[in-house]
Amino acid sequence: MSILRPLASAFPAALRRESPWLVLAVALLVVLLHANAPEVWFWFAALVLLLLWRSLACRGRWRDAAGEAGEAVDQG
């Protein structure tokens, strides 16, 4: 339960920080749906790379926040 508390409190801040990237991902999805056949693979790869990069970055920040919270509990 103690790991979930820092993540829950950081979620609104993380959502605000990630919202421009989410808008970009939705825009790429719209472009992908309207693309011609040769362009589809390019835009699909761009969307997948963007989502992968952002998910790895977000996961790393969550791990760091959980690690800092765990260190604070150990020291306190």
C-alpha cells in the first residue's frame, strides 16, 4: 500500500506533464487514420515510437518516485 500512495499523489502532476504528449499521440493517430497507403507505415511507426518512448520515460519517473518514497520511509 505504501508504494501506491506516492504514485496516486503524483498522478495528477504526471497527467499534466504528459498531456502535451497525449495530444500529440492522438494527433498522430488521426493523421494515421487519414493517411494514404504508403504513408500509413511511416505514421504508424512514428506513433509506436512516440508511445514507447513516453511510456518508458513515465515508468522511469514512477520508479524514481517510488524509490525516493521508500528511502524517506527507511530514514524516518
